[in-house]
Amino acid sequence: MATGPHALTDPSSPPRPTDPAPSAPPAAPSTPKPAKLTHRPTVQRSIAFGVRAAGAILTGLGPGHGGRLASFVARLAAKRVRETGLARRNLALAFPEKSEAEREAILAGVWDNLTRTMAELPILRELALRDPTDPRKGLSDRVEFVGGEHAEAVVASGKVSVAFTAHLGNWEVLPCAIASLGIRLATLYRVPRNTHVTETLARWRGDIVELVPSGPGAALRIARELKAGVHFCMMSDQRMPGGPVVPFFGRPAPSNPIVARMARQFDAPILGVRCIRLPGSRFRVELSPPVDVPRDAEGKVDVDGATARINAVIEGWVREHPEQWLWLHDRWGEQAPA
């Protein structure tokens, strides 16, 4: 028998029994990731309680004192949140001709308007309606409504309309204005993760508008509402990844085409509606006549062209009242220069 280091390769050597291959260690049982702090049920209930408590305090203070308190808190908080830096970048992109001091003044107004809008939500119907229980009895003296005849003309024609709006002024007032005309309205909204907060917000807003949750199936439900004769309005001023990339403040911006698509599908007129905040917790709601949008060779709404036209209208609104628009959103995304 061969020995030494060549024994393993000597053909005269009898085969050695091979050791069994070492088996892999058993996989450790997967440990589910802990839920984010704000997703835990106890934390969500605590947050909802805080929202309701804040709402009760602001309701007791009224729109004037409540708005001033919210504005004061916003000035303190704005210095500590990342959205302030994002807003500064957005303002520099949109208004390169303005000085830094001018843009900072706009930014201060943005936070003031946003927090006042939040403070007014618990008393929304009392603020905007003559009778909080019945929008058809008209708007309160705090709300001016210009252009309601354009919506009434669409209704008289037997058509439904699709409308776009933006995060301007107190945008929560808009459904109250449309409801005061006796028009049924549906709108798209993003459901908060906190179901307890969702219930509180729904109670404050009431049943003035049909809320369609965003996400899978939303477009189909909007189409069903339009077929049933319900008019549709949505926020069209935020970035939509995968949407048409059309100009906004002279820069390419992924934009939301839903209004244009529904107008094409239902041959519906496109209206624009906005809210402007006035001094003394007052508002002016403006509804435009049908917007003239491009059409293709078959006479149907050109979706990309119509979306660009909507962007142009919203840009004009924002240029009029830049301090009342929500610059805290990443509007241009990756399209924005570094």
C-alpha cells in the first residue's frame, strides 16, 4: 500500500471512505421587522387623540385666534423640518430672479397659510357654509364665489365636468362652494395610514363630497362616478412618477394626467377651480370657464397637451399668490437640477 503524500492519487491504493459533506446550518427563523413607531396601534390612537384635542382647542379659539396660534407654532417648527429646505430649493428653481429675502418672505407665508388651513379644518363647515348641515342653503359671508355659473351651464347641458385645482389658499373650502350649487362632486384623496385620524378628518369634512381613495382601482371608480352623473375634481399640482413630463415653471415636471384622461374618455369639459385666502379668515373661490385644450385628429382631448395646459393655468395661479401654494412638495423630483 502506498503511503505518504501520494497515497490519495495512487491507483493501487484502495478507495477511502469519504466523509459526508458538511450540511449547511439550519436557517435562522425570520424575525419580522418591528413596525414603525407611528404605525403601532397605541401610538396611532395617541396621535388621533392629539389631533382631536388640537381640533377642540382651535374650535374654541375660533378662526382668528386659532389661526394665529397655528401660525406661531409653524414658525417654530419650520426651522426644524426637512420640507423647509425642499421649499427653498423649489422657490429658487421657480423664481431665480427673486432675491433670497423675497423667497424667504414667500416661504414664511407658505407655512402661515398651511397651518391656518389645518387650524380651520375642524370648523370647516361652520366657516364656509351658512348652515353647516345643508350646503344648499348657501355659503357663509366669509366666502365669495365667482364663476359658479360655469358649473351650472355644464349641468344644464346634461354633461358632467372634470375639474382641476391646487393646494392654494384653503383648498378644503372648495367642496363646500361646489356643494352650495347642489352639484354632486367626487374627489380623489390620499388615505392617511392612521385610520383613527381618517375617521376624525371625515367627521370634520362631513359628507359634502364623495371621497375616492387613491391607489389601485381609483381610476375605475372615478369613471363609475362620472357615468352616474357625478362631477369630478382633483388636485393636479403634484408630481406623478410615470405621468407626462410637461413644463411647470419652465422646467420638465412629471404631472398627473387623470383629469385629461377622464375628459378624453367622457368628452367632458375641463374646469379650473381655486381658493384664494383673503384677510380676516375670508376666502374667494374662483371657477373658470371650460379650459381650451388641444385635441387630436379625431377631435378627442390630447392627454399630454391638456395636462400641459392645466400646468400652465396652475402656474399662473401660483405666480399670483406664491405664498399660498404648497411649495413643500418635491414637485420636479429627479427632473430638477442638482
